[in-house]
Amino acid sequence: MERDDSTKPTEGSQTRESCVMNKFQEIYDLTLIISDILKNTGNKDRDHLIEEVTSLINKRQVMLDQLQPSYSDQEKLLGTKIAELDQENNKLLKMVLNEIKRDLTNLKKRKSTQNRYENSYARVYNDGVFLDKRN
């Protein structure tokens, strides 16, 4: 008797599934790297941090664009984990953005204060002028 191998996945479909799963794993790994970078910023140069995270996000986006629908259960589970990590990363990125905004506001205040100190007589105020109408 011959065995019916029609229920077994074909070599081509197995390769496609493993290839897609590998892409999901790569996307997950990139998301983890981004998360680690954002969590461990410390006193790291912010410009370098932003460039590094931006390049990783762009690389991940290219990989996401290459994915095609009809995912397996494992891929859906990994996709859920990726989405959760991405939400966490978005919160961390908003914190970095708020730090930058706060620093810019402080810089503007310092610049304004310094300018007023250096040019204290540049602005002449005309309030409190007395006019004599006897003439």
C-alpha cells in the first residue's frame, strides 16, 4: 500500500510558512531592539538615539510592508506581541518628545532672560507719562 502524502504540507508551502515566520521573528527582534534602546537611553546623545531608532523603525516598516495576509496562529500570536511592544515603544517615544519640548521651552526662556539682562535699557517704557495742561 502506498501512503497518501496529500495531507502533508508541500515543500514549497513549508518554505513559505517558515520564511514568513522568520520575517515575523525579525520584526519582533527589531521591535525588541528599539524597546531596549528607548528604555536604556540614560545620558545618551539624543540626536544619535533618534537617528538609530528612526533607522530601525524604517527597516522594520520595510519588512512589515513585505508581509502578506493569511497568517498562521503562531504568526498572529507573534503579531500580537509586536503590537503590544509597539504601544510601549510609542509611550517611550512620547516621553522623549516631551523631554525635547521641555528642553526647547527652557532654552527659549533662558535666551529671553539673557537677552533682557544684556539689553536692559533697549526697551523704554512710556507708561506713567505726566502731561501738564496749564499752558
